[in-house]
Amino acid sequence: MSKGITSRTDDYSEWYLDLVKRADLAENSAVRGCMVIKPYGYSIWEKMQRALDDKFKETGHVNAYFPLFIPKSYLSKEASHVEGFAKECAVVTHYRLKNAPDGSGVIVDPEAKLEEELIVRPTSETVIWSTYKNWVQSYRDLPLLINQWANVVRWEMRTRLFLRTAEFLWQEGHTAHATSEEAIAEAEQMLEVYAKFAEEWLALPVIRGVKTPNERFAGAVETYCIEAMMQDGKALQAGTSHFLGQNFAKAFDVQFLGKDNKLDYVWGTSWGVSTRLMGALIMAHSDDQGLVLPPKLAPIQVVIVPIFRNDEQLNAIYDRLEPIIKDLKSRGISVKFDDSTNEKPGWKFAEYELRGVPVRMAIGARDLENGTTELARRDTKEKQIVPIEGVADTIQALLEQIQTNIYQKALKFQEENTFKVDTWAEFQEKIETGGFLLAHWDETSETEEQIKEATKATIRCIPLDAPEEEGTCVFSGKPSKRRVIFARAY
Amino acid sequence: MSKGITSRTDDYSEWYLDLVKRADLAENSAVRGCMVIKPYGYSIWEKMQRALDDKFKETGHVNAYFPLFIPKSYLSKEASHVEGFAKECAVVTHYRLKNAPDGSGVIVDPEAKLEEELIVRPTSETVIWSTYKNWVQSYRDLPLLINQWANVVRWEMRTRLFLRTAEFLWQEGHTAHATSEEAIAEAEQMLEVYAKFAEEWLALPVIRGVKTPNERFAGAVETYCIEAMMQDGKALQAGTSHFLGQNFAKAFDVQFLGKDNKLDYVWGTSWGVSTRLMGALIMAHSDDQGLVLPPKLAPIQVVIVPIFRNDEQLNAIYDRLEPIIKDLKSRGISVKFDDSTNEKPGWKFAEYELRGVPVRMAIGARDLENGTTELARRDTKEKQIVPIEGVADTIQALLEQIQTNIYQKALKFQEENTFKVDTWAEFQEKIETGGFLLAHWDETSETEEQIKEATKATIRCIPLDAPEEEGTCVFSGKPSKRRVIFARAY
């Protein structure tokens, strides 16, 4: 245990929580299950937001904002939706407090009771489709391609920072289309946006797939998902995109007049990723010394630690580096020059390692004489002495290498921990060591539930690229046409 | 009444609401007092957010995120704070719904009652200072310069889109400092950030001032504000910045060890602007034909309307303009080329006028032959024929002129509607026609309240630049040292 961080082999779960706290990413608040996202953590989330938002806009979407509150009756309008969300939601019943008669503080004013209770949104399909009803009359009003960045609340009983919290931040896209084909294409397009974002920004290889009916979003016809593997071999669902069919259009009576002059219900999709991605990012790449951040999401990409005994030495170092810092910044690279005197260089090295800064540049008076500097990369911990001349080029190339390397390492891990399993004995054994199990399944919910009960493994997805392959269900022995992915999951 | 918009002279208030709806900015939702911000309105808010966020970061602030919910008891910890917010807040009392026994839908599950009720944040001082307690031990931990973008809820009984809604979007800065001086300097700095933003982005001249004790934020020692004048002569508070003294530090026991090794309470500020700014933007500049947007906040800065009879003509126009569109975009100017065939050019002209697009460029086959195009500016409605060659330069210059002109026009209006008033008779007369009244006041809350009761005018602020001037209170005749600004307000 170093820096107050439990090691991954000792207790992976504790390691994660220690890291979230020690690296100043988030902490629990006084309100059960709600987190405070600290500035360093939030700055990573902001980078994710910006990148995703750009991708949404490139694919023709616009942002809007819908109310936080949902009338209780709205939730009931889509039958499976209410089943999915009613059991864990925050309910607003009153709109005023008043002073307690005994002077002990404030109490809820019983006279300020709402006529109809409001639910704090757990997701916004209902409130959005009730709005779309007024926006859509004709095929000319379609498609609606709208996204919202918002907070949502699900009253989870067991919470864990970023991975499962009562309140979390997310984006939710809600689109409306004239045809089923168009809506399906939209849901698939957004899944691909998420998958590319996970791979290119989070350096996180993901499996694209669809959920089984059991694991579908409450109200969807089809739920597409991306699944990632964490370092303990467990799966983490990193994003979902739902084809809603006409379910919400029917629930909220959203019809349109088609080119053929006939009335029909609108076809819908919804898709979202959340601050859960922060958990995925941390768990996929980091180590016992701290965070390992892919350069594209690192708030500080390069930290420069000058090593000096006096102001004269510091000034000489700064004078030499000033144009280099400018050069780096002009390339869009974020640089921190840490000349604070509160702490020694060794302490700083450890601190920036903890925070996952991809490249550290150390430079002292002797380096200056030699015209060299030491670059250390966070991912492999390799150090190299390089000429100061041209160091901006070196750093830029290094950042790209690191981004690629982190992805490749995670991909290799995922591949090495994905197993084809053909017998139930093998399944039971393999699931204990973690990883993705590719196994045949008879496509029944009963089997899926029995496997879950026996092993805590769920079907993460039916991969989109799963080849047709005759086989027999690993549990029931019944015939099966393709392998699906089983794993224990966060 | 044109385009379904009431004229300003007929009914200013209806004009505003018509405009908000017709220009697709926002609408009321099914939840009382909560609005839907529609994509076009939200894209303006996004531009405001981006500009403000940049300014916050330039002045050393970072973003974070704190919980939506506040334990009821937290609100009571600062005495005047609870007085200010308890009377209009959304109270969460339960965390689950269940099926009604009679099958009529869902009801609140009485067994899922929270031990302590939660308030949906009306502002976050309490939850943030309860967090800061754990973040601050020594002067080395200070200052904390943190901002949050969030939704807040205040259960207002009378709501109006953007200006006063139960839920609204805002940013709230919360800073903690080692000295009173530093906190005051921070509060003043952020007021200036808001004032500059209002002037340079919203093209909205503002008066910088401080509130009277009556109008102070609940829990503040001093409330700084910017006040703007709408076209009906009423005032709109466009932003506030509060010096909190040690009030919240004492309420939540946030102490730090100073350089002198003594324990002291931390000094605080908070500051915020909200989607109310959208209301200010609309009401300050727009006219009976629609929105007038300052170019810096216009989602579309230039619309190009080609006038064509067939594809050949359209293609010829597009071929000529393509490099110009590219050029404009490379200058960061947002351009829309509207070649849709659903609507005629005249309809498009009216529609973009309604939406406040600053510059419209119309071009037909004959223009192409002549090498000219027609530019129309939204603010003055002036049109000019200009050469196509070099039109990107012309447009860029025009956008700058429009930004300046809108500001100058609003400034002139503000100046022409600001009056020095020295007698009560004059005050009563002038307040009816609207505008800012500069009058002497005896600095008592009693007088302030009596004037409000008699005329509905409140003291908007004591201007920061108000010169010392001996005088007598316009109402009580008692001595006064400076004039303050009275007005009716939104």
C-alpha cells in the first residue's frame, strides 16, 4: 500500500475507492448516495462532455433542456417504464417549509402539499414525449434530434462513487422519426458514436452488442450497448442506445401525418452515457501508484518540474523553457510548470503520478548545461533523457504514443481474458477468475436467470459481430445459433 | 400584430411571451412553473455559458459539482438563509412509489419515507460550505475558487418564461478566502466580470451597484449587483455577487489555521447568473417583428437565402458562394445557406427576422450576373447592395457594427430614461412612465418599504460610482449623502 492506496491485488474494490479519493476526483456527500465531484474529477468529465457534445452536433443533434420534475402519473403511462423506475425514485410531495412550533428548526408545512406528487427525473422519456406531442404534426416536423445534459436521480440502495450514485450527471438523447428503419439507424449510429468515443478518447476497447430482453431498458424494443472489461475481469456497461419502437409515442399519443396523408405513431430512440464513464476510465487503466489517464482526457498533459536551489537557477530554467511552454500550448497541449516551493521535487513526482499526468518533464541546472531534460511517461514509467532542443515535438509524439499504448494494453487484456467456454463445468470454473465468457445460450430468460443465480454472471450482450455458429446451450444443452458474452458486472 | 406577436405598445408583457414562443426559445411544461428550453433558445444559452465559463477560468476558477439535495436541517444553520428560502422550496419526503391497491396507477409508498426530508437546492451555499469544512484546514488550502453549472428550484407562485421559473439553470460561484479584503476583492471582481459580459456579449449596458440591506441575498453581508433597463423602462437584475463575510463559515464551522498559527473562520463569496439573462437579452433589444440578437450570441450570424427557379440557378449560386461560406466559417462566423424549397424567400426573410439573425444575404440569378448581393441587417433593417467579391470582409465588419450599434442604442435608451428626481410629487409622476429615478434616500428600511408600497418602485441599487452629494430624502425629507436608483422591476 503506497500513498494511502490499497493495492489492486489486495482489494480491487478498496483500491478503486482509495484512488477516487486520493486523486481528488470525488467524495461522498452528506446526502446519502449523492457525490461531490471535485474540481480535478470534474475537469476530466468536462473534457468528456466537450468531446461527446462535438460528436452529437457533427451528427446533426441539438441540445435542449426539459424539466427536472415529472408528474407521478406520467411515469405510469408506459407500463414497463414505471416498473423499471418507480421502485427507486425521489418523490417531491410539498413545496414549503415552516418554522417548527417548538422553535427547533424547520418542518414541512402540511398545508403546502402538492396536488400531484412529482418525481425527480430518473430519465426523461416521459416528460420529453409529452412535449414532443405538441411539436410533431407532420412528417415535415421529423426527425427531432435532441440531446440534453442533465442530472438524474435513481434511489439506489448500494452506491459507489461514479459507478452507482443516487444522483448522477449524464446526457440523454431523445429522437423521433417517421420510420422504424430510420429510428433503428439512429440508435445504431449513436452506439457507434459511443464506441468510437470510448476507444479513441477513453482508450477503452468495447464490445458492441444488444441486450437480452431481460436486460433491456424499461420501455425499449431493443437496447444496444457497449461493454468494457475492467482490470479485475468484470464487465462495465459504458453506454446504451435504445430503439423505443412506438412505445412512448403510443403512451403519449404522438402521431404524425405522413407523406401518404395517413396518421401514424412516431418512432423513437434514446441514448445516454453518464459520469459512470469516470469509473470505467479509472478502473480500466490505473495502477497502484495512482491514475493513468489517456492524454486526450488528462486535464494536465505535461507537468514540468524544475529542480532548483535558488531563484537564479529557477529563472534560468524558466527562461530556457518559456518558448517551449508557449510552443506546447499553441499545439493545444496543456502544460503545468510547477515552481512551487512548498514541496520537494520527489513529492511532486509522486503527486503527479497519483493524478495520472501522462508526461513529466524534470529539469535542473546540470540538465540546462547539457542541453537535456528527463521525460517520464506515466503509463509505462519509462524515463528517457532527451535534448531540450525540439522537446515540444518529442512530447507531442510521446502523448500520441501513450494514448495508443494505453488502448493497446487494455485491448490485449480484454483479449487475453475472453474465453470460449463449451461446458457448464468450464463455465463455473472460468467465471471465478473473471473475464468475458463466450458461450452458447438457448435464448430463454429462464436459463439466463438460472445462470445468474448460480454464478452471478449476466449476459452482457449479444455481440453485433457474433458469427452464426451451431452449438448447444452451456447450461440447458438446448440448441443455440450463436455465442453471447457472459460476465460478472459492475 | 404581425406574425402572431402582440406589439410592444399594445402589451409589452404579452409581446415578450409571444416572442419567446414564436421564436422557439422556450415554452411552459406540464409541470407548474417549469419550462422547456427549446433548441434555439438553448443554443443561445450555450453561447452565454461558454463565454462566461471562459471568463471564470481566466480569473482562476475551476468547476465542480455538488449534490442536488440539501438535508432540511442544513437550511436552518444560517438564520437569514432559511428565512429567505424555506417558504418556496421543493421537498422530497419519500424514495419509492408502488402500485395502487385499486390498480389505478402508482402511489407514494408510505413505507419509503425519508428519515430527514431533502430540499431540492434553491442555491448551494449550505451544501457547499458543509463540504468546504473538510477541505480547509490551513491558509495553504485557500483560496478555494469554485464554480458550478447547475439547475436550482425555487417554488415561485407567479412564473414567467426565463424571468421567473420554478426550475432554472444557472452558475453559482462559491469561494473561500483567508481575509475579508480578499473576499471583497473577489466579489467585486466577479461583479465586473458579469458587467463586462453583459456589455460586451449581451450588448446590455448595466449599472454596477450594491443592494440595500432589505434587498440583500439571504445570508450575505453585502450584495453587489448589475441592473439593466428593459424597453418598457423597468429594471432587471442581471447578476449578483455576494460578500458573505464569515456567515456560512460560522454556520458550518469552517475554520483555518492562519500564517500566524491562529484559528479563524474563513471568508466567503458567492455569485451567480441564470437563464434570466435570456429574458434580459430578449426584452432589451427585440422589436415587434421578432428577436434582435447581438451577433456574439446569435446561433446563426449570417443567413444566405438564394433566390432560384431551378436547380441550375441554385447550383450556380452555390458554386459562387461556396468559397465565401468557407471563408466566413474559417473566421468563426456561423452561416446558414437555406436552399430549402418548402418555403418561399419572403417567408424565409420573415422567419429569420423573427429569429433575430443579424445579417441576411439574398442572392439571385441577376445578382450573380451583376456580381452583387443584397445584405440586410436585422437591427436597423437597412439593406445595401454590395459586391460579391470581398463580401466576407463586408459581413465581418457589419457584424461588429451591429454588435456596437445594439449596445449603443440600449445605452442611449437607458440614459434618456434615467432621471434625477428631487420631490415626492415628481417621483410619483415619473415612476409611472418608467425608467430609473435617481433620488435621495434617508437610508432607512422604513422609507424604502413605504416608497415600495406607494409606487411599487424598489431601490435597485446604490451605484458604485454614485458621487457624494448632500440632499434630502425624496420621501421623508431627512438628510441623504447620495442618490440611489429607484425603479419598478422584473
